[in-house]
Amino acid sequence: MLGRSILGWAWLFLAGAAWLILPFSSAGNPAEEHAKLALISEQAAILPDQQLWMGVQFDLEEGWHTYWINPGDSGEPPRIEWELPPGFQAGPIQWPYPARLSTPPLADYGYEHQVLLMVAVRPAPGLQEGTSQRIAARVRYLICREVCIPGQKRLELTLPVRKDAVASSTAPGFELARERLPRPAPKGWKMSAASVGDEFQLNLRIGTLTATPQFFPLEVEQIENAAFEAITTIPGGIRLHLKKSNHLLKPIPRLKGVIVVGSGNAYLVDVPVLPPSRRAQTQSMKN
């Protein structure tokens, strides 16, 4: 983590250390000039004893971006601090798969244009119809272009409590966000990983592919984010060659990430990494 932190801060300094000064050079928040945030709900009301989907929507000015849960070589992911009524509980952020944002010699993972970070909110039991509940969230985020600007915004939304609820005007955005959420791999897929020299080999026995897959690591400092992902053919599928990070100091037990195939097809990867000795032994037994 230390290596990534130093590298990330160095990049931010080179890209424009002014981001550290900008918040104090104006009475307002400079980040709001390039990113509009809103707290939205999938339903127009809270249903007693039923889960509610809410989310923070980012509308980013052309050329600006924010970050995924693993931001890559620099940056930080958004954080949401909830202010909920008594008895309410908020789940974790559901992260849509990102885009690879190349800034040679580095690469980041994040979002451009628009992204909705969804969260499931569980209301307190026994809510009475006809009342209303105020839900607030303080969002801390970083947006970048040639410079990076940290921002924070307090958002709130008051919703009535009803026995029947209709979809809100922002409900279509939730459906679009769900289409970008990684899901479990199809049952017919077989995935494995091995540590070989300076790379991880991710084997995907998934049949014929119509598009080149991309791998996004969930853990920082495991692979070189900007390195080219070479692909070779293996029986029943393909092998992705992922260059190990220069900051990786010890073997990793599992390779976790998201594999994106084509447009809108994102799948979770969580496989044990076969160490070199076991890989060689397994290969010898096969021969």
C-alpha cells in the first residue's frame, strides 16, 4: 500500500498539485463546477419492512472522471457517510464495472460522464404510514482531469412512508446501473490462476469469445495496471497474462477482480493462485 500511495501522490503532484489548494481558493467547492451529485431513490416512498434502493448519482463534466473501488495507480474511490433515521441500516456500495483510464505511464480505473453508486437501505421496523423520513449522506470524492480536485457534498432526501410505492422518476437509472454490476460467472465457466515468473496467468475456459476480455483487479498493487494484457489460446478458452506489480512484496493466495467481456457483461473472479512449485508439480503429473 505504501508503494501505491507514494506513486499515486507523485502522479497527482505532476498532474497538478494545485488540487490541494483549490478548495481554499474559493468560497465554494471547485469540484462542484465539474461534478454534480444527487441522492436519489428507486421508489417514491418507503415501504414498511421492505428494503429500499438508494444511490449517489455523479454527473461529470466532459473530460473529468472519478474512481472505482480500486482506483488503480492514483486517486481515491468515493466514500459515503450515511446519516440515517434510528433503526435504519445501509449496506455497502454496489460498484459498476469501471473503464480503464490511461495516463501513461500509469493507468487508473474509474468513471466518466455519469455513474450511480447504489446502496440497499433497510428501514427500521414498524414504520407508520403517513409519516416521512429524512435520509442524508455526506459524500467525499476526488475528480480529475489535468488536475485533481477533492470534493465533499452533503445530500439529503425526505421520503414518505406508504404501504404502496410507485417507481420514482429516477428509477430507470437504477436499472442501467444494475446492468453494469459484476455478477457471478456462468456455471459452465472454469477459471484458475497461477503465479509464473513475473506474471499471473488467469485461465478462462469459457468457450468461444466474441470480444476481447478485460481484467480489473479488486486489490491494489497486485498487477501493473498500465501493462498490456496479453492473451493466448488454451484448450476450451484463453489465458490472460497479467504482469505482477513492482510493489507486490509477497505471494497472494487468491486473485480477485472483475472480468468484462464485450459490452455490459461483467463477471466476478475469485480464484486461488497456484504457486510456481505446485504448478510445476501439477504439470509434471499431467505429463
